Amino acid sequence: MKPLMLHGHERSITQIKYNRDGDLLFSSAKDNHPCVWYSINGERLGTYEGHQGVVWAIDVDWETKRFMSGAGDNMLMIWDVQTGKALGKIEAKTSVRTCNFSYSGNMALYSTDSTMGNPSEIFIIDVRMVDSSFSENDPILRIPLTNAPKATSMVWGNLDEVVISGHDNGDLAQWDLRTGKKNNLVSEHAKSINDMQLSKDGGFLITASKDCTAKLFNAETLECLKTYKTERPVNSAAISPIMDHVVLGGGQDAMDVTTTSTRVGKFDARFFHLVFEEEFARVKGHFGPINSLAFHPDGKTYASGGEDGYVRLNQFDQSYFDFKFDY
């Protein structure tokens, strides 16, 4: 397994995402320009210039036509993937923490942080028409999380009828878009949920939490099915599209990193069996915690983005596919 190292960011990676075809990989970091790369050879196609702060979240739509980024400069921006031009932007009151296109690509959601007396809020917007007047349109739905913990990660539920939010106290909530009300709330995690990703068919949801576990949920009922335990905070987790495997990445907080060596730091990507919750492999590489993980849609490669500012593309060897779990 020889990784491709993509070095286009000066600061630590915040999120990485493949498009649906898997030919492009998008990355954002704590510098203010998200990048797009060819996933086959790691060549950088370009950057999206326009943000003035940390880019926290990115997403690309179903057709790879539009790309969205939310940043610490209180801006949500929508870009043309091909040209890198900003199509439209929305100014929020506080920094934009998460953003996702819906499956149909007609709607998008984003959530903001709670700072300076402004509560964390979840917004659903219509993105069919994105132009210079885009910022003046009212959101379809606005859910203020007053006196509630802030939303730290979000995903769309099935058929774009619900959205699922993870919060910084470990709660997982499901919201009905028709009523704007909370359908369901589960508190399985003890600490903040850092990342959530759906399985390929949208039936399962994996959460990565600061409480050193990742958990697998039924995306519809939010029933907790499996728990994957580690010794360090988990920053990201992803479900393989072709195998019964999950990959977890993390490491201790960035501020504690200088006091430990990489060997102790446990900055490995760790592979667990989806069903048996057992770890069967580790991949070393990053010189700091892994902040984001993503499987290629064909399941033959996975990418990890770390605190060291590198994105690594790891191609699985044949032995990975031949490996059979004994049971």
C-alpha cells in the first residue's frame, strides 16, 4: 500500500470528500482555500479562492456541478466546480460549521456555531437558482437551537425528508423538514460528535466522537447497533461501500500532540469489522491526528486528511480483498 501524498494546504485539514463518481477529491483546511484533486494520481486541479477564514465544511453535489463550503468568516459559498467561480454566497451571523447538499441537489443545509449570544442554528436553503441575489432569499426552514448544545455535524436522512444532527454533548437528533420539529433524540455518546457519515445505501450512519468511540446507527430509527472502541478521541469514521469494514481516524487533541511521539500518539487509521466490532488492521502515516476520512465510492482506495496538512490516498492491496474474517 503505497500512499499518494497530496500537499496543497499550509494548515491542518478539516474535511475531505470524494464526488459521486470518485474521480475528484475535494479538501478543505484551516487555510482559506479549499482544493480539488484528481483522485487517480493526486494532481491538483485548482483552488476555490474567496474565503477569509478557516474552511470548516465542504460538500459537492450529485452531478459534480456545484461545490459548497462553509467557513469561519461567517460565509457559506457555492462555487462552480469546473471554473472555480463563486456563484453565490450567504452571510451567517456566526461561523458556518457544517454544510451538505441534499441527495436531489435541490436543497442544502448548513449549521452555524453559537457565539456572542447567537444560538447555533440549522438552515435549509433552496439551491436550484444560485446567482448574485442568492443571499437575499429566505431559507426554506430555520431551526434555532436555543438553550441546546450546538450542532457539530449534520447529514441528510433518507429521501430528503429528515436531517440528522450530531451535537457537542453527544446527542444525535433527527428533524422532520415538513414540520421543523424534532422526531427523535438519542444520547449514546458521552462527548461531542466530531463527524457523521452515511453508508453507501443510506441505511446506516456512523458517528465519530471525542469519547473515544465510533458508533453505528440505523439511520431511520437512530437505534445504536455497534460500538467501535479506541483509546483516543475519534475525529472521523467512514463505512466501506463494498466490504463489511469501517475505518476510524483520530488521535489526541492538537494541543497535546507536541508532548508525545508519533509512536505513542496513535495517529493510525484503524480498520474494524463492521459486524464483529473487532480491529483487524492499522495504517500509519500521518504526523498528527487524522481529522477526516473518506472511502472512494468503488471501495478500493481510501483518503485521510490530517492535522499535518497532508491528504493521503491509500490504495488497498489485493491481500485486503482476499482477507476473510474467521467466524
